[in-house]
Amino acid sequence: MVIYLNSRVEETQSGRVLEVLSDQPGVQFYTANFLPNPSENNPIIGKNKVKYWKHGAFCLEAQNYPNAINQVFCNSNSIHIFL
């Protein structure tokens, strides 16, 4: 198993950096699309009364390619069970 830099995100104003190290070749990007729009003035209230809005957060999830099991060029994504 080889671990490599899968993704890197930089926030230029604060200098914050997020790096994802993984043995998986793909990454799924989530954008908090399900949260309320700021124009709705109805945020989700979190810990310490922090307000959460649409696109106010994101997530990077390392994984294999979604259709890898059906592609010849991808490494095997199969689970073999021997009874």
C-alpha cells in the first residue's frame, strides 16, 4: 500500500492548508449544498451558537473511482469471499 498526497486545499487569506493523504486514487468533494441559503435568514445553529450556511463548509473524501469495478484501467476494487 502506497500513501500519497491525494488532495490539497489552500485558503490564501489565513494561510490555512488542508492536505489529504491516502492510498485511494480518487476524491469526492462535498460542498454543504444542503444547508440553508444566507438569504433565507434561517441558519443551522451549531456548537457555541455558530451559524452554518450553504457552501460554508466542504469535505474531501478519498475513495476509489466510482465505476472502478467495471473499468479495465483501474486497480481491482473487488472483495473476494471464499467459503
